[in-house]
Amino acid sequence: MRPKPASGWRNSSGGPAPPNSMGLFRWLLLGVAALGLTGCAGYQLGPTNGVAARERSVQIIPFSNQTMEPRLGDAVTSQLRKALQSDGTYQLASHNDGDIIVSGVLTSYSRVPLSFQPTDALTATDYTVQLAAQVTARERSSGKVILNQRVTGSTLLIVGSDLTSAERQALPLLAADFAKNVTALLVDGTW
């Protein structure tokens, strides 16, 4: 019978592990660490458009509402301000001192039925609510238009017992999706 070593690595049968398994473990660990460190090589901290964070300010003019949906302009304006603040690329100007002035006209609001009750093919249970607006951003100093584009937003509306209250609850989600799309255009724009 062969004596067992007092310490060290052992294989599955209880015998000593081959001498190169520790070296293999170290190389494997080094490889995993190298992949982990290089996996984030493309990540960029801060704004992606080359402007320093909060170097320029944005003033949001309340959106004009040409739809039949009440309070939609206020919800969109509020969510756009929140989205720009949380992004951090631009500083939000609350008075008439913004470098960029953003304004818009809400042009359409629609509900598109997605699914219907199994017993009644005319009664919808789920809708997609869509919003479209013409958004304009211009520089205050030069008047140059840097964004003039139709932007949309949408959300899912699940109808419970009352369509009106479900629509009221979905309004902030719709405005947040729209604001996210506008913010992405402003932040990632190349002007």
C-alpha cells in the first residue's frame, strides 16, 4: 500500500492530483479575468455625443396638445423633463436661459385593439396606445434647428372593468416612452 501525501490537491479517486493541474487552474483563472476585463472595453461613461455632461442646458417649452386626450401635453412635458434630468447629458433650464429650446405639437393619439374577449369579438381587452408629435429643438443663440422630427411613443393598455380609468393609468407610461424616444434623439444627435 502506498502512503498518501499529507496535504495538497487530490483527484477524484483520492490520489494526488497531477502536478500540472494547479498550473491549468491558474491559467484558466487568468483567462476568465482577462475576458471579464476586456468585456467592458467598449463601455463609455458619460454622454455619448462628445459633449461634457451638463455643459449645455435645455429648456422644455410645454407641448401643444392638438389631440382630444386631456392632460396629455402636461404629462409629456413633465416626463420629458424627468427623462432629460435622469440622463444627465444636458442641464435642465427652468427659465428662459437654455442653450437648446425644445418644443413640440402632439398631433395624434390612438388606441389600437390587440386582443378581444373570447365570447365577444367586438369588445377589446387589450390596446396599444400610441402618441405622435412633431418635436423641434433649436439653439437659442443662432436659431439653428437641430432637431425637427416626428416622434412616437406607445404603451400597452390592459382594460379592466373601466376603460377610462385604465387609460388614465396608462397615460404616464405612454408619456414616459415618448420622452425616452425624444431624449435619445437629443442626446445621441450629431450636431
